[in-house]
Amino acid sequence: MKKKLLLLSVPLSFSLLWIMRENITNAKFLEARRIECKTQYGPCEEEDLKITNSALGENIITFNAKRLKEKLLQRFKNEEVFIQRVFPSTIEVVIQKRKGYIALKKEGIGEGFFVVDSNGTVLSFARNTALPSLVLSTDYKTPVVGEKVDSRVVTSGKLVKLTSKIDEVRKATLFRDRLEIVLPALIVTYPVDLDPTLLTGALQLILTRTKMDNKVPVSVDLRYKNPVLTY
């Protein structure tokens, strides 16, 4: 008798679970009636809102958050996406936007800069910017918004940023095989295939030692095993 009761309870349990699932899935009070979307800069852009609003009316428990995140990350300006369900009927979306890291000036283009993030993605073209700037010689192709730049451009951008912590960068120009940075009293030439932190650390050490010797160079070339200093 106990065995029969046990056998009867198994399908009954599955039936109850199925009924509960159907009730939750079809519950009107769990439909997404509000989508809150924001970035670190404020409300989401219109194109992002079009994507997030596609979840309106969906059940906030069963809707595909992974698919929504993937759609948002297809937009090149979006770096990361966080989605949270807030019961009973709200979906919160936080989008982390890519940040401008360096501004590229292309020879022959005229006024304006290509704003690039630290990974080399070209975010926009701007007439003015407060970001450190880097001039690209004709050895490099014109950047395209939404695409990535050459790895040497990314390395050079980091060199410009790190060098600006040592002294004011008045101009930085990237050639095919070297980066030239003009400081107030010094011209620095870097290779474009080595670690930026290592190179700027070497520059800082050279400047510290030469100041102690009261003999400051007018140029430092770090492309060679032994740095070349000109006085």
C-alpha cells in the first residue's frame, strides 16, 4: 500500500510543479512594465533604449537576459552590461560605456580628432577634446569609427599618457618605427614595440640621474639597448 502511495505521489509532484511553473510564466503581475537603463554618464542613448525596451511585456523571471546583454554588447561603444530583475515588474540595465583614452590627429585630415579607448577602439570623431593627443603620420591609415587601430598606435597612446605624468607633452607624433614626444626642454624618441611602463620608467631614471649631475640632455633616444643622450 505504501509503495502504491509513493508511486502516485511522484506524478502528482511533477504535476504540481508544472502547474506552478505555468502560473509563474503566465502571471500578469510578473510582466516587465518598466525598463530602467542608465550608464556611468546618465540615461542610456536612444539606440540602447530601443534594444532594452524589446524586453517590455516579457516575464521578468523567464526572459532571456543573456540574449539582451549580447545585443547591447554588439554596439561598439558598450564595454560591459549588467542586468538585474526587480520584482515584480522592473528590469534594471546598467551599461558601462567605453572611455576615451587618447585623441588621434591624422595628418592631412584637417581639424578634429579621433577619440580612441585604451583597447584601441575608435569611439568617435570630435572637433575638440581635452584628451592627450597623438599625431599619426602618413605611415598609418586613417582611423575608422567603430574599428580598432594598429597595436602600435595603442602602445604609443599609452606612452603619451605615461610621459605626460613626467612632464608636459607639447606634441607627440607617431612614425612607422618610432614615437617622438616634444617636452618643454627635451625631445624623447621611443620604440613602438616595447612595454610603455618600462620605457617611461627608463626615461624617469635618466632624467633623475642627469639632474643630479647638473647635465640635462636636450634629447633622449630609447630605441637602442643603450639610450642615446644628446646635450
